[in-house]
Amino acid sequence: MTTSCWNRLRVAALLFLGLLSVWWAPLHAAELVVAQIAPLSGVLASTGKQMVVGGQIYFDSVNASGGVHGAKIKHLVLDDSYKVEETVRLTQEVLARSDVVALFGFAGTANVGKLLSDGVLSAGGAALVAPYTGGEVLRNPFNPWIFHVRAGYADEAEHMVKQVTTLGMKRVAVMYQDDAFGKAGLAGVETALATRKLKLVVAAPYERNTDKVEEAVRLINASDAQAVIMVSVNRSTAAFAKRYREAGGGAQLYNISVVDPAELIKLAGLQNVHGLGISQVVPYPYSPNLAVVREYQAALKKYAPNEAINYTSFEEFLGAKVLVEGLRRAGPNPTRAKLIKALESMERFDLGGTIVAYSASNRIGSRSVEVTVIGGSGRLMK
């Protein structure tokens, strides 16, 4: 065969391979769309921002390494303003899209609870991974759709009550958001006290999506409580701490894990939140003692250099790791059903120094809880 014939054959072969690669490309480079509905405006906006940051930096790092089976993750983010009706509407919209393979990192016990009670999750058939809530109604009775990364509010309440009573305090009050989230935490505290043959001295609610806590301050100040466990979000927690301290309240203050200490200090002043205890449901993200913390800190520095280390973003970073592992196990062309089966197979998955565990009958990945304290310098201490 002449040189010119070989050259023509070589060119033809290259053209064929090029056309073949184009034809196969959609199968191996399709996007995996993950939908996150978060409170990016309203009373929980700062928390919502950190939720998105945590997931995004992990998805960015995965995409930079080639994605999952060659497919890049598209992180679709929508704002529900922490409003239940918006969560429902937006979830229905994203689940109607055939390219959405999973839901990720929603916020709010009432919000996610409405998705369950209205059958939105069951109708869509998609897993919701790492919601930023510990509400018991989302865990019991068992539902197959929600894969929790964090411990529940009942676990947090038990841990805080144990610490309070170990320190000899028996007069405990609760300040809580008057919705499913707040009532879940309230019930957890009441149960934990009852096992120790104690009762609340007062339960003081405040209206959801507000920081109207004046009546709660009055009720708790009048109760002479030794400890106050707050089941509230950033603005209401800060408002209560500030007004309670200014009114002369001297009880030890605690809050459930959903608050950001930096935001509390900004809103209430360090003098009013110094010493406030916060229960935590993921490892301490400020010291690089665990491999996953080092991974998180490196990703934060690379992909969100203007963001500070934060428990909320770290929690959703862990959640993103769980979701991506599920996508890997689901294979090159994952469906919603395949992903659920893949997540169920993670019976003991090491995220890098912290373990999550799921099965066909278990969706609660972890029950780990510890209490941290806002120190005199404003830093969160273990």
C-alpha cells in the first residue's frame, strides 16, 4: 500500500474516532442535576448562604477532578425564603424536571415536613440528602426519601439536658419557635427532663419568621430559671439573648445546633452571648485533626476564599460527600431509584474521620452530639 493510501486511511480513521467520541459524549459527560432549595432571604438568610457554600465547594472539587463517572454535577439552587409554601412550590417544580436526580440540603422542619405530608417527595421519588433539620417528624415514622447526616433535635435535647442536670441545675426553661421545628425541640427537652423526673419551669414561644421575643423574655425572667434552652434561629436567638441579659436575666443559655455563633455575636454583641452553649451534630471544623476537616478547609480556601470556617457549611459539605458517594455507587447513568438503592448500601461509610450509616430500614446517618461554647474572644470552644 502506498504512503498516500496510508495517509488517507489514517485521516479517515481519525475522523471516524472523532465522530464516535462526539456521538458517545452525552452518555459520559451528561450533567447530574442536584437541586437545593434554601432560605437565601428572610430570617435564615445567613444560614442558607452557608448551606449552599458547603455543598458548592464539594461539588466544585468533584467537578475539577472529572466529576462522577465523567459527568459533572450541576448544583441548582433556589430560594424559598424559609417559607413553607415556597418550599413546596419550588420542590414540585424541580421534581417535574427529568434531569434532576436528587434533592439536597433543604432547611426547616415545617418546610420538609410539608413535603412529606403532602406526598411531594413520594410522588417525585427522589432522595433528599442532608436536610438542615433534626425534626423528629422527619425521622419517625420511617420514610424512605430523607437521608439524614445529622443527629436529631431529640438527641441534641437529651445531650443538653444531661449537661445541665450534671451541673446541678434543675430549673430549666425553653424559648422556642412556634412551629414544627420549635415544638420538636421543646418535646425533646420535655422528654429528657421527664426521664430525670423533672418538668419545665416555663415554655415560651415566639412567632416564626420574626424576632418578637419580648413576651418570651418576660415569661422566662419571671420563672427564675437556672438554664434556658433555646430552639430558635439566628435572629430570634440573638434578640432573646440581648434582651434577656439587658433585663437582668442570669441563667445559663443554650441553643440547638442551627445557629451560627458569628452571626449571634454580630446581632447581639459578644457581651450578651459570651458563654452561650450550642449543641453540635458534626465534628469541630476549626481544628484540622480529621482528614475530612482538612479536606473541607482546603476546598473552602480554594473555591470560597472569602468565606470563614463554619459549622453549617461543614455540615452540608459532609452531606455533599454522602450524596456524591451515592451517585458513584449508582453507576454511570443514575436514576432517582438507583440513587436511593446506592445510598442504602452505605452501611458504614467513613467520610474522613466521621462515620455515617444507612440501610434499607435506616435513614439516620449519625446520632453524634457535643456541646460547644462561645468564648470570651468570640471563638467557639469545645
